[in-house]
Amino acid sequence: MRTRWIIALLLLIPLSDALLLVPVASELGLLPTVALVVLTGLVGMMLVRAEGRTTLARIQQRLAIGELPANQLLDGGLLIAAGAFLLTPGLITDALGFLLAIPVTRYPIRTVIKRYVVKPYLDKQADGFVSGGVWTGGFPYPDEDDDDVYDVGSNSYRFDDDGDADRSN
């Protein structure tokens, strides 16, 4: 179900781009609109290239001191997405590409992705060890209709003083 929404959103972006290009082309003219789309794409790709080099250098620095470059790897993924948006002709995709390429807007996007995508995924994979939601005693997910579970009451067994169990119940 979730995949359908993602596919619908990815199809909606080029459609809205095409619908926006028609009024912009009627207002500016055909050649200025094409020049605007090409120019934003070229400037954006130069920005992505420069940010990619900086991010790669930061990854190497983090690895050199023995730390995990988690934020830098997320930045790299966001820069790849920015490059894909900037290569797609259109004004909306160029705006999305610039949002992902500029560090001032990329850092909050990275924080949101870490909070709502990465952390829940890792929590699901590690049974709560990432966020600290770990059960310390008992069974965390009791199955109500499980036939293999036996409820033992306090009168089901008793211990005598000599250590033998009386199993009369």
C-alpha cells in the first residue's frame, strides 16, 4: 500500500512540472523557458559536483579518525537524489534538486530522514536497541491466542519443606 503512494507521488512530480512549464512558456516565451530550464540544470549540477567533493572529503576524514560517517553518507544519498532531480527537465524538479543540494536546506532534511526513516527502520531490525526501547524483563509481545503458552497459577505447584514438589493438582 505504501509503495503505491510513493509511485503516485513520483508520477505526480513530472506531471506538475509539465503543467507549470506551459504557463511559464506562455508568459516568457519558448526559448527563454528552455534556456531557464537548461541553465538551472547546469548550475545545479555544478553545485552538486562541488558539494559531492566536499562530502567525499568529509567521509574520508571521518574514516581516517575511525568514526562512522553516517551523516556524510546520508548527505551523499541526498546529493545523488539532487542530481537526479536536476537532470530531469522542469522547474519543480530543479527546485527540489536545489533544496537537496544546498547545505542550509539539506541538513534539516537529513535530520528529518534520520528521525522518521532511518531510526524506525533500525529499531524494527534491532528490536528497539537503537532508540533504547528495549524490554528488560518478561516477554515483550505476548500472543493472546497462542496455544503453546501455559498460564501457571500460584496453586498449580507447591514446594514442600524437603525440596520435593507436590504435583497433586
